[in-house]
Amino acid sequence: MNPIQQNSKDVNSYFMDWKKMYPKAYDKNKVSPYTKTRVILMNGTEFESNWFLHQFARNCNNPNLKREIAVVRAQEQQQQKRISCLKPLNEGILEATIAYEQLAIDLTATLAKHEKDKNVKAALDFALLEDFDHLYRFANLLKMDQGIDADMMVGKFTEIMPARPTIAHHRYPMDNVKLNIDNRTADAFTKLVTATITAAEQQTMNYYMNVAQLYKNNLGRKLFAEIGMVEEEHVTQYESLKDPNATWLEQWVMHEYAECYLYYSMALDESDEYIKKIWEDHFEMEVAHLKKAVECLEKYENKEYTDVCPEPNFPKPLRLGENKEYIRKVLEKTVNYTGDREGYTPLSKLPSEADFFKFQQIVNRDEKNVASHLVICKAIQKLGKDYRYQDAPNPIDCLNDRKKDNTSVGRVV
């Protein structure tokens, strides 16, 4: 499907009234866990679109173009409000967090399995293990604080067990910046991958930044703050993959193309008929937005749609689902890797004076103050052993001890 060839009305026909903007929320106890993850993904996609268009306007000196941007941006805001209100009132901060991490895990794994660019795939596989470990840490907090088993919340589609320990995720910031793709040579899927994963991880980072101080106890506040810093690393990594040489208008076209692709994919995959209709509505709106962006590209830069999207037909739709086997393989092969400037290096091959070790000495000076470690220690103390859901033993032998949190894997040679 080429989205620009799809039917749509004039862009000004898509403003919503308040009733339409406030939809019926899903039932947290009955809805598919992947419906929850789709809601989070599209909320983040709209957030990214809105803030991109704000930054575009702040760097644009053409009042007429700014007005065109303002119209589309206001509709993206309305879409974001509509999606965010699908979350029910009785779904707490930590319950939502489990869905955030399941999205991070299964979205990243799904994209990595189909990504052909080695640099982009390596970035996805690397961060995948970290989000996987985050789910384990938050699940233990949930079990301690609310007595809820997270395996039921993820529908048992995603295992819950330690990976590269969160304490090992804290790297010198320069080691999170990677090589960017070239939009002129990258295929359509790779460009969509970099756009999608950046928006998704940014949404998680923003969520943790905003809810950390709202959690009900100090340990939870500290855990959200710590993992929020790792999400900052992930956003830095993923945004650095995007082509910085594209013009603002070219980027706008790609943003709208990506939104069209994601709404199209979400609608095909959605099991909740009410929410499916929202994805279909928003797809049509995004087609109108894409046409407007292309119109502006032609008017102000004298470029064609195919200059930005030389392969305008969508690649295979994105479908979220189980990735247990793939995650276990990545865990087995790369658990002891860390970021090393534009690449990833086994810890054993890093020189002793590497920035990673220096940074670890600063932020993790005393393990007793590291919330991600402390939450497992307290869970073991309260429950007798850590909380897990796994189909088989962890492929990393030293991560199978359920009465002691490992802080050496991926961190200590």
C-alpha cells in the first residue's frame, strides 16, 4: 500500500469535538496485553510528532509554513489526547509500567528480527536485554508493593527474569551515540524502524520522568529515576541512528509516513473492535497529514514525495507478539557486551581505563544505593526468593540464583 494514494478529506475536516476526544477506556482485566502496548506505542508516536512539529516551527522563518504546521500539530495533539484516555482510571502507575516494558521488549525484538542494517540491528539487540531486565525489576516491585503477579499482566507472552543487570546499564554518555543511517540508501523498513523505536523509547523515558516523583514509596521513586536514566541512554542511542542530513520538510514527510504505517499496522492487528476503529480513523487523518507535508515539500523545496520515500509502498505490517526464543538467543550471546563509542564490545575486551569503568565508579559507587539492586534484595527478603516467570532456566547460569541479585554480569570483568 502506498499511503498517499489512499482517500482522505481536506486536512481541516479532521478536527474533533470533546466527546470524540474522550473515548471509552479499555478494561484492564480483559483487554489483550498487546492492545495495551499498541495504545502506548501510538501515544508515543503522537507525542513524537507533536514535539517534532514544535521544534520545526521554532526553526522555521516562514509564517505561512508555520500556519500549515500549526493545523496539523493541533490535530496530532487531539489524537494524542484521544489515545491517552484509552488508559482506564483504575490502572496504576506500576501496572502501566509493566505494559511499557512489555512494549519495549516485544517491539524491539520484532523490529530486530526483521532488520537488515547490521548497525541498527545491533542497537536493537543491545537495548533489548536492558528493557528485558527492567521488566524483571519492576515486576518484583509490583509483587512486593501490590501482591500482583506480572506474568498475568503480560499474558505469559513475555518471560520475566534477569538479563544484563540494570546496574550495568549506566554508561558514559559518549558511548551511547551511534552511526546514523543514510536516508538515500537505507530501505524503507530501516527508516521506519529508527523512527518507530525512537518514538517508543522517548515515550517510556518521558513517562518515567513524569511519574517517578508520584510513586508511593521511596524505593519505587528511586527505581523509576534510575531506569529513567537508562531510557535517556536508549533515546540517545536510537535518535543517533536517524539521518541528521534530512531537511525539516523531509523529516516531516517521514514522520507522517511512519504514522500512516503504524496506524495501518495497528488496525490490522487490533483485537478490540472499538479501538480498531480509532486506529482506522487516525490512519485516514494521517493520510491527510502526509498529503499536506508532501504539498509543503513540493511548494517550499521543489521536491517530490518519492525523493523522500523512493519505495512508497509499505513494507510488511508490524505485528506485536511473543519473542521468547529470540530474546533467549540474544541474552546468551551478548549479555556481557557494553556500549563502546559507535559499537558494542564484550566487557573482557575493554581496556581497564575505559570510560565505562570510570563512569560506573561515579554513579554506582555504593551498590547499596542502587535501586535496581535494592529492589531485588528486598523482594528476596520479603518473598523468600525473587519473583520470576520463565519457561526454562535462564540461559546464563549465574543468573539462575533466585536468592541473590547478580551485579557483576556486564559490569565486572
